Amino acid sequence: MNFDILHTEDIRVEHCDGTRRGVQQVLDACREERRPYVVTTPLASNLSPLTSILVPVTMLEEEVYKAEICTYLARKTGAHLILLRANDYGSKAKRNTQRIIAHIQTIVERTGETITYEERVAKGDSFHIHRELAEQADIEYRVSGIGEIGLILLTASREYGLDDWLFGPPEQYVIRHSPVPVMLVNPRADLFSLCD
């Protein structure tokens, strides 16, 4: 994937060795980052043109922050957005997905540009969707050599709990096991700035 569509001040690109420790060091270094950051590993060597972006949507309120970033990337690259909604019992993930779709539609109406997107429902809920992301990207990559998905867009964990300290945060798992780069957005509003 070519990151020339973004200025260097709009995005941070970090490479790591793909080990648990290496990925965690990058996550810690980017914890206060105000701009989106991309983490690549030796496994994530699929740097082909960006055709689709996988955007998981969970029950967390901060998921809506990704709407601006994914819309911007889709406009600049023509990439297709795949909104993967967590299969939760409650309605929060569905509501967050609807808010992202409303943002996409507003941009389309305002600019007249075409942004293609689809909504899919994940097998897992908000707590288990991260494992599914890496598996889906990996399966598509193995089947076709270059999968449908060229980038996964995640919201970084706001705070680490005991399970995150013991097993690593969910985004660490996705970065370590995904064959495509992972872009992260920090979840707090005071740490968020849109590349425009």
C-alpha cells in the first residue's frame, strides 16, 4: 500500500519485528499520537494498491472516530469500505455502524464523490471480533495471494486492563497475525486530529 496519499505530518508509519514485545513497544510509543498510525510487520507484507479497508465496529463509543479516517482514505484511494459490525446482543454496535454510514452518506452528498461500502455482521461480539479480523484477512490473503482487504482500521485500546497486561491488548493480536498493515486511531477526543 502506498501512503503517499497522506502527508508525513498526517500519518505515522511504524515497522516492527512482529513479536509480542516488538508490537507492544510500537503501541506504547504511539499511545499519545494525535494522528492515525500504521503498524506493519514482516507478515504484513501485502503492500499492494488499497482496494478495500476492513473497519470493525464494536459497541464502544469511540468507534465512530474511525468514520472520518475511513471516509478520507476511501475518497483518496477509491477503496471499498467493509464495515464489520460486531454481533452483539445490544444495539450499540449497530448504532455506531449507522452513525458511520450517516457520515459516509453526508460526505457523498456534500462532495458528489462515490464511496462504496458494505455492512457485514461478524460472527463474534465486541469482545471477540479482533481474532476474527486477523483470521478473515489471513484467509483471503492465502486464497488469492492478494486478498480483498488491504488495510484494517482499528481504534486503539483506551486503557489497559489486567487481561491486556497479561495477554496483550486486542490490537496487538491483530497486528501480529494479520497479513495486511493495521492502521490505528487513538480513541480519546483530545488525542484525535483528522488528516485533511
